[in-house]
Amino acid sequence: MEEKEARKPAEAAKGPGDEKTSETVPPLDFSTFILSLSTSVLMNLGLIENPVTKKTEEEPEVAKQTIDLISLLQEKTKGNLSEQESRLIEDMLHELRLLYVKSAQ
């Protein structure tokens, strides 16, 4: 009985739909953050549709700014990332820069 009562305050703090969100959103870590930023670049280059508007939108200036942000993160986290995280950010920057240049032509 005590266990059930101990859960009540935590359950009361949850808002409607919190259970659904926690099931569909991946846990936040550095790699997930970089992948999220990369997806944002792809949307801003018009390569994938915006899931909210269901339209492709081109905003190359925003894409470039996000690429620069990822580059800044790479610089500021140098020496503090795992080998896998370092490789991910390096590979993502390479691919995103190529896509940006291709879209600018």
C-alpha cells in the first residue's frame, strides 16, 4: 500500500500525454543531439519535409548556421567525446557540408 501511495505525487506531476512522449522520444545524449541538429539542416536544405507542416522548405542561411553550430560544438568538445561521438560529428559535418554546397549550386 505504501508503494502505491508513494507513486501518487509523481503521477500527479505528469501532464496529459507524458507517457506517450517518453515512449516515442529517444533518450537525450550527445549523439542524439547531433543527429537532431543534422535533421534540422536537412529540413532547411529542403531535402526532407518538415514533419509539422508536411512541406519541404528551403532556408539555406539557417542550414549554414546550424552546420556552423555543429562545427562549434566539435571544436568546444574536442578531447571530451568518445571515439564514436567524435567520428559521428566529423562524418555528419562532412556530409552536411557537401549537401549544403550541392544545394547552393
